[in-house]
Amino acid sequence: MKRTLKLTTMAAVLAVLGNLAFADEKGNEIMNKVADFKKPAYSVTDVYMILTDKKGTQDSNGFREYGKEDGSKTYIVMDFKTGTNKGTRFLQITDDNGPDEKHIYLPALKSVRRVNSSEGSKAFMGSDATYDDLTTRDVSEDEHQYMGEEKMKVESGKEYDCYKIKEIPIDKKGTQYNYRMVWVDKETMYPIHTEMFDKNDKLVKVLEVLDIQKISGYDMPMENKLTNVQTGHSTTLKIAKVVALDQEIPARYFTQNFLTTGK
């Protein structure tokens, strides 16, 4: 399992139907390459999460993020150090062979609780991302329609040469989006622009990668921005410092005990 972001004439419909097998094969091939994106076995980064409302008022939270790739499992821990979420810690365990686990420590409650699947539509830490947005989807969970090649200029001004893919969930009950449009940078095979459409086929969110840098042989998204176009609110994640890559992190960091103690 691999995890990874209209026609109006009869002639156009017939043309697409005639090339549908090729299109799906091409789309799947591209998204499998996206899922194979090279990541470090271990990573430690200092990140700022900046929340901006439609009036431009900002709220900044800083956290240290620990990451580990271990066979079929991926571990991510966020330890909030500054801002309104200071003292909060979050653990996500992604398993290629089973459901994700999410646990959160809230200092006001002084306890760890598991985030249930029924809470998927709730906002994560006041951001524009829901808990479901944090869940990595397996390639097999979506149909991937190859829509062609297209240049995409992101908010930072950088222009990318991209593959354009339409992702349609096979089981639409398991997601809050009807479909997603994804622009994949040909050079890095990283999704640099994703548009998410709600159950009424209306655009609700846009995720952009504003800066990708090659660090120690890895293409790392150093800054990305998620905007809720319906509310005008946005969340920017910016890596302030890459502390370490491929240096082993003690296993205790990826436990519920670490969420409680921070040690």
C-alpha cells in the first residue's frame, strides 16, 4: 500500500472515453511516484504555524516536530513550545497496513486522549486543517485521472511545470471532499498545489507549497499555506530550522508517555 494532496460536447466525451484506460494508468503511475517521495528515516525540525484571519490578524505558534519512518509505519510528534497552543503535544502514527492513530495531550486537562475517527472534520489546533486532512490517504483509495500538463505559479511567485491530476475518492463516505485537483511538480514529483472541493463541488480549500529546498539530498517543503477560500482564513507552516536529518531519535519520543512528560 502506498500513501500520498468538464466536458460539454459529445466529441470530447468520446475522446476521453477512448483514452480513459491510458489516462487512469498515467494518473496512477504519477501518484505512485508521489507516494514514493524520498523522505529521511528520522527528522527534527522547528516549525512556525501562523494562523491568519480574513482581516490579516495573525496568531503564531511554534513547535518542534519529530519524524520517523519505520517500515510500514510513519510517526510524527508535534511539541508546541510557544503561542496559544504552548504545552500541547500531538502524536500521529500512520500504518500502511491499518488505520491511523492520533493522540493529543492538552495541558489544561493534563492527560492524553485518542482522537476518534468521528472527530475527523474538527479543526486541528485552530488551523484550517482538519484531523482528516492530516491523515495520509493510500493511493488505492482514490481514482487518479490524468488531466494533462500545466504550469502552476504559486503565491510566492515561483512557477512549476506540473502534471495535473484529478483525485476522486472511491468511497466518498470516508472523506469530506468530493474530489481534489492536484498539480505535481515534474522535477521533484511533489504536489505543489492542491484544490479541495466539497460535497457540492465547490472549492473549499487550497494548499500551496511556497518553497521547496534540497537539504542533505532531500527535497523538503520549507513553507506551505492552506487557505479556506470560503472563510478567508489561512494557515501557514514554515520550517524555521532543520535541526537534524537521518540521526536516530530515541523511541520514547514517539510514545504517549512523551506526550505527557515532554521527556
